[in-house]
Amino acid sequence: MLLIANAYVMNPATGEEGYQDILIAGSRIVKMGENLYDTMTKNGETEGLQIIDATGLVAAPGLVDVHVHFRDPGFTHKEDIETGAKAALKGGYTTVVLMANTKPVVDNAETLAYVLEKGRKTGLHVESCAAVTHGMQGGELVDMERLRKAGAAGFTDDGIPILSEETVRSAMQEAKKLGVLISFHEENPAFIENNGVNAGAASAHYQIGGSKREAEIDLVRRDLAIALETGACVNIQHISTKEAVDLVRQAKAKGGDIHAEATPHHFTLTEEAVIQYGTLAKMNPPLREEADRMAIIEGLKDGTIDLIATDHAPHSREEKARPITEAPSGIIGLETALALGITYLVDTGQLSLMSLLEKMTINPARMYHLNAGCLAEGAPADLVLFDPQESFTVDGFVSKSENSPFLGWRLKGKVKGTVCGGEVLYEE
């Protein structure tokens, strides 16, 4: 058995917080309460008990990231499921949902089975989406029912927008029938000359054409209208513009089963970072203007944006060393997400720590109907221990890649341990 003693427990699923001990047996929490260790000592129940003294630490449900790329199969020079899992655990995550843009694409039961089986061996809870269309080509729908039965957590062609309105409508209708989430990458290439760089100060700096904000606005408007029409459960991924935030707000007000996610880089950085850090700050959709960053924060505050997801996107050093128009888009994010949230949302007074944790635990878990994101007796023993006051310098990563503009940054909120399935799988 494992006892986490003297922790300040924060449970976003109930809104409850306070000092408690947490007793774990096997993969479950068996008891929570004050002074459990003293009671067990008096009763002679401490033999073989592993104890973690969590004095000064917050104990929260293990973080849940529903937008992650582990690049396996096909691109394992960037990341693989084992190294991605280590990065997740170091960041306090106990559950991740992988995207389908691997090689081969996760558009068939065999590739899905490979990913899920390899994930099981890591100790981390690894779920995976399947693609919406075969080969992520935007045409023929996959056999969504078969893939759902094979274990697909949801469906997305993330990385590539689906341009056919007919295909989107058919996919939403099928997702609604199956009761499963469908997520959308919203960038219309008709408004993009060079992706990953905002059409504005950043593109002007590099003297190139960039990605106009209309690229996101156009598809978000279309897909929210179809979601309201079909009643499908829809997630708007990595939102980047103030207009898209407003569109989601309006759709939610009309009663749609609509969700939206923000990344730590989009609530932390603007296109000025692309000028400063070059390709390390190039991502799709791109970093935009300060007004967009503040609109995203406002969306997080009022619940329009109900989850924070990293879009952890590893690339090799050689790939990111290419010119701005040739380097791939994306940054890693699992190891810095919680600290960025604490530093730039909680410490700035934008969100309470409980609200931040809600968007990183129970909200994404509920969206995917996962048994995660809650600390309770009988619940899975998945939790993170962190010191919200400890500052640290980002000086390296356990991810196979290090493509991050946050390298060298001073942040607050240090993960000290991650327990997944009742096992201590990360300890500082």
C-alpha cells in the first residue's frame, strides 16, 4: 500500500480542497481523510506501507491531455510512445489522447491496436483517436463504428483540415450516432501562404506571406453551424483567434455540445515570439496578436474554452534548423504546461488554481468519457504532486525532442511526483 501524507488535496471534480492523506492499494484510492497515518499507526497497520510525505505539496488528479503527438509509428526519430510517456509523467500527466497523424495513419484497427498495446506497456494511460477520413485525405470516412469498438477514444484528422462540408456533416452525423467526440483542426489553406507564421508582424519580419486569421475563423464558423445542426459533440482544437473564441461562445449559448481547447503557448505567447525564437515558435495555428491571447484567457475564465491541451508536437533539431518557410510547425509542451498555467494564469490573477486544474483534469476527462480527473475513494489512483510556489528554470527535457521556445525560461509550479495506476512513475 501507498500513503500520501500531509498533502493539500485539490479536487476540481467536486471543488473541494483541504489537507488530507490519501491511501492507495493496488490501482485504486481506498481511503481519503485527515490523520490516516496516525490512525493506521495506532492500529498497527503500517507494516509494508510506502509513505510519501507531501508536506507543502498540492495533490491533484493526474493531468489529462487530449491533444498529444507521440509520432509512433513512423516518425520515431522525433518521439516514440515510451519517451512521450516519460515526458507526460514528468509533466504530471497520467492520461493522454494521441492524435492519428502517424505513418501509417491510425485509420484502421491494426494500427490502433499497435498504439494502444505499446501505450499499455508504459504505465501511462494512453488513449488514441482514429482519423476521420482514410489516410487523412479528407475524402472517404473511416469505419468509425468498427474503430470505436476497437478502442478509439474519438476521431480527428488533426494536422489537416477537412475541407469538404459534406464530409464534415457525414462525420458529425456518424459521431452523433455513436455518441463519440469528433475534433477539428481549423485552418483553411485558402487563407494561408506560409503556415505556422501569423500574417502580420511576424510574416512582415521574415518578408513572407503568412497565415491569415480568416483561415481559422472560416472553418470554425462552418463547423460550429454543422455541429448545431447535427447535435454532434465537437471539439475545436488549439484555438488561436479572438473571433473564433466569440464564435464558440455564441454556439455554446445556443445549446450546442461544443468544446474548445487552448494550448499553453497560445495563452502565453504572441507572434513576437516567432520573431524572437524563429522556428521554435512556429506552430499551426500560429501565435497571433496580444488581443487574441487576451481573448483566449477571457475564454478560459468564462468557460467558453473548457480545456487546456498541449498539442505536444516533437520535431528533431535538424528539422527545426531549416529556414522559417521550410521547418515543420509545432512545439513540445507536456513538461512545461502546468508551470506555464500557474505562472501566466494563476499568478497573474486570471484563473484560480482550482479553475486551472479543472481545465487540465476533469473537463478533458468528461469530454472523452474517461475514468480520470477525480480524487475519490474507489477512483483510479492517478494523481500529481506539485509545489505551486517552487520556481525552476527549464533546462532540458526527457522528451526525445527539445523544440520549445520555453527552454531557459524561469517558471513557477514544480511537479514533484506522478502516481499512475497506484505506482510512483515519476519522482523528482
